[in-house]
Amino acid sequence: MTLKIKYSDFTLHTRSKTLPYFISDKDILLETAKDLLYQEKLDNSVRLLGLSLSNLNTEKKTKQEEPNTVSVQLKFGF
């Protein structure tokens, strides 16, 4: 997960964190994003935040591997 912070004076800070597992829970995603955002005191007023995810699990599981599972698209309440 990578967080980019653009400040009002157009400076840019990038912070990232690699988790040892795939994220499938929005609460873990948001908590990790907050951890990145508040690693240090914010220098100035923020004009733009960007959050990106990489190294996604794109492997499809067969029904034999995980019976009775349902895939769901996560929605964010903001």
C-alpha cells in the first residue's frame, strides 16, 4: 500500500507499507492507511491524498478449493 501526500505548497511525500498477507477487509485497509498518514506530523495543509494498492491477489480459486464462498466488491463509505 502506498500513500502519497501533496501539500498546499506542492511538496510531495510518499509513504508505503507491505503487509505479509492479502487484504480482504476494509477495516484493515483503512487502519493501514491511517497508520501511513499519521506516521509523522503533517508539515502543512494537505491538498491531495492518494492511496494505491499493488501486488494484488489475482489468482482465481476453484470451487473445490473454497466451497460455499462468495466474492464481494468492497465499497467505501466516503
